[in-house]
Amino acid sequence: MENLWIVFALISAFTLATSDALTKKALSIHNEYLIAWLRLLLSLPLLLISLLFVPIPSLDKEFYIAFFCALPLEVAAIILYIKALKVSPLSLSLPFLSLTPVFLIIISYLMLGEKVSLAGGAGIMLIALGGYTMNLKEFRKGMLEPFIAIRREKGSIYMIAVALIYAFTSSLGKMAIEHSSPVFFGVSYIAVLVGVLTPIALYMGRNEMRMIFQSGAFRSSILPGIFSSLMVISHMIAMSLTNVAYMISVKRLSLLIGVFYGYLFFREAGIGERLTGTLLMLSGFMLIVLYS
């Protein structure tokens, strides 16, 4: 049972990648703000049902501080993430999400006092490097192409900011979990987040609101919402059981799963070129599992 967090982290990675894959088609034909909002909104029914099976914890000042500090950062991360996807190629923006576990080595230590072992730190770096190369499609331009592109691609800057923000929200989330419970925090956090995002989504997607059911946007967001709810629950449970940097590193295996989804369902090319990234991520995963 010592490594039970690994099971929940892998479930979180799988459900995140699945939700992302199901969302991809919807994003290509519908307003991105509406789809991001609907995905969260439709995750709520299953999340709220899960509250029936857990006790409601007593909440203290530390919980509310962590909760309300994380919330505006989460909103900013979602908006920046959407902007990054909109203005830049995925191959030049997504690699920077792999920086979150690296940032967490320092941020989780400063905020939570969590330390990573030498082997664990090496594993985090390998997973980050593997995630970076996994999404770098145009190898002939060089391994440093996303960094070189920062000057001309706003999406790269946005995604670096997202990776850094996620390091803070992950640490704040761990603090809130320690002063409540994993499921309660996950459900309450998403519920309030939906409430905050609702006016933003309704304004940004105002031209499509009347057609939200007829256009298929609502229907195409149901399955992504269900998998997103499973991701939230497994994510929070895994966070409560281990070091934040380790958990987020393993969750970043969702990038690897996403590559295979891209090949299987969207016929995306270049899967062979990503073998190096796959091996790096798996090597990092084994280091964390065996020696952290």
C-alpha cells in the first residue's frame, strides 16, 4: 500500500489524456472558452455524487487561505492555456508544460517543506525532458526550437507561465487537502471554479450560446466532463499520499498517453520519432517508483 499513490497518479494521467483527446475534436469546431467551461461544468454531477460517500471535514483558516489563493491562479492558468493553444502551434507550446515538476522541486520545498531524493530528482528531470521531446515534432529544426521560438511565439510564453502557475496551484492544493480531505477539496474547488469561469465563458462564447445544444457543443463535452471528474478525484487522492513533485511528474505521463491517442484516433504522424521521449519518461517513472 506504500505506493498506492502511483496507481491514483496513473489513473489521473490516463483520464486526463482521455479527456483531452475527447475534447480535441470539439475544440476544432466550437468556441474554446465554451468548451473549457462545459468540460468543467459537466464534471460536476459525478463529483457532487462522490460527496455522498465521504464525510464533510471541519475547515480551518489554512484551508480557506490555500483555497482562495489557488483559485485566481487557476483561472489565470486556464485563460493563458487557452490563449496558448489558440495563437501558437502545439509543438512549440505544449513542451513547456513539462516544466511544472521541475518548478515544483523548489516551490513545493518552499511552500510545503517537501524534499525530493537525488534519484527522485533525476526521475523528475527525465520525465520533464521526455515530455519536452515528446511534443517536439519538427526535430530537424533542433531540440531547442521551442526555446528559440519564444521570441516570436506568444503561446510559448503563455505556456511557461501556465507551467509555473500550476506549480503554485499544486502546492496550494496540497495544503488545502491537508486541512480538509482529497475528495472534498477536489469537488468544492471545481464547483467554485465553474462559478468563477461561468461569466467569462458566457461572455467570450456569447455568439454561440443560443446554438450550444444545436451545434453539438454540449453533447461533445459530456464524455470529456466525465473523464475530467475521474481525473480530479484520482489527482487529489494521489496528492494526499505523496510528494507533490513526484505526483505531478507521474501525471505528466498523460503526454505519453496523448501521443498514442493521437496516433490511434487522429492518425497523427511522427510516433516513431517520439520513441526517445517515451523511453526518457519511462526511465524517469521507474526511478521515482523504485528509489524515491
